[in-house]
Amino acid sequence: MNRTSADFSGEHALLASLVREAGALALSYFRRGPAQWTKGGGDPVSEADIAVDSLLRERLLDAFPGYGWLSEETEDDPGRLDRDRVWIVDPIDGTRAFLEGRPEFAVAAALVAGRRPVCGCVFNPATGEFFEAVRGGGARLNGETIRVAGRTGFAGARLLATARTVRRAIETANAAPAAWDAVNSVAYRMALVARGRYDATLSLGPKSDWDLAAADLIVAEAGGLATDRDGVAYAYNGPAARQPSLIAANPALHKALVEAVARIG
């Protein structure tokens, strides 16, 4: 049975409340010199990431003990693969920006059922932007309904992208975007596309499930598409919890971007 937004209203209500609390906790460390170190791959992590992860894990799993858990800051438990419903969390997406004192980070959390997100929240506590969505129920920013922008071509588009290959794809299309901007948090970038502040975001490098799941749903419920570079929709909670790339935009611009990226190989 295809479940509607009402089916996950209880999970979403708790998730939204806890993500707000987690955002406040993250903000209490922001620009205050939290302890930090480097983990595998050279990525930074801080005591704030760990504190937020612990808060969300304990409270969500206490409320729904039968659900699985996947987080950037928790050792992976393969048992999640046997669960249909899994919380997928990035305690602080954009840790580098967080540690540098830039307001470009977010708490991102989603519930995935059947390998697709059914409710999700992306909260930037430094700017006060709280994005949320439930499958079939639309997307909202601070309680107000949001929609992706309607631009269908590259000319004049506002893009969140930095990769040289992405620039080359747009140049191949002989287009001149109005803006190229960079934001550290992938989830926040996608949320900014969902609200229509930017027309698209692109990243041709691999991403983790926790970078994408919550914002994927928010983009979709705002009328957009988020897929890999080939236009293939994401399936979450796989063994590797990785996705190959990202293109997010309204359907017409998304199609144009997929085609432009394909032309450069």
C-alpha cells in the first residue's frame, strides 16, 4: 500500500521537535571553539557533532525501538539492512563551515521506509531556517509552503556548484548562469533549491545517504527532482550508504542539467 503523509505524522512530529532541539544544541557550540579532531578521510568532526548525534539517536530509538539507525557519527550497524524503517541522520552537515564560524551548516534527519524518505527535516539554527516535509504533504520553511523556482534554462540561473566539471558542462551548453555560489552543507544547498532561492545544485562527486535523504524529500515535495548525474532516483539504506553524485532542480532544468553533464562524459 502506498502510504500517505498522515501515516507518518507521529514520527514526523517527534522528528521535527528533536531536530529543533538538536539545532539549539549545535548552536550552543557554534563560534565557541568546540573540541575537534580529524576522522577517516581527513574530514573534521567536533564534540558538537557527537553531542547532537547522541541526542537524536537516544530519543528517536527510545520512541521507535524497532527502527534502524544510520548516522555519519555512529558506527554502522549492519542490522539496519534488515529494517524497513530507518532513521538517517547527519548531526551537523557542513562541519567544516560550522568549525570555521560560517552559518552554512544544518542538522539533517529523515525517516526512510522502503528505501525512500517519508519524512525529513533540515534545520540551519544559525539562520533560523527550518525546512521540513512529509511524503505527500508538501514542503515547508518555518511553516510556510515552499516551491522550487521555475527557471527552465541555464541562462540567468542561480547555481550552487563549485566543481570544475560542472562549470564545463554549463559552458558546453553555451550558457551564462547569473550566479555560481558555494555552500558547505549539501543538505542546506538542496533545501535552498527547494525554497527557490537557487535554481539548482550539482555535485559530481559521491555523497552519503545522510547528506541527501532529508533534503531529497524536501526537494521532491517542493516540486523538484534530486537524482544522481544520470537522472536515477536514490534508494537509501543500502550496504554502502553511498550515492554517486547529485543534481537537484525543477524537472525541466534538472533534465537539461542531466543532458549537459552527459555531454562532457
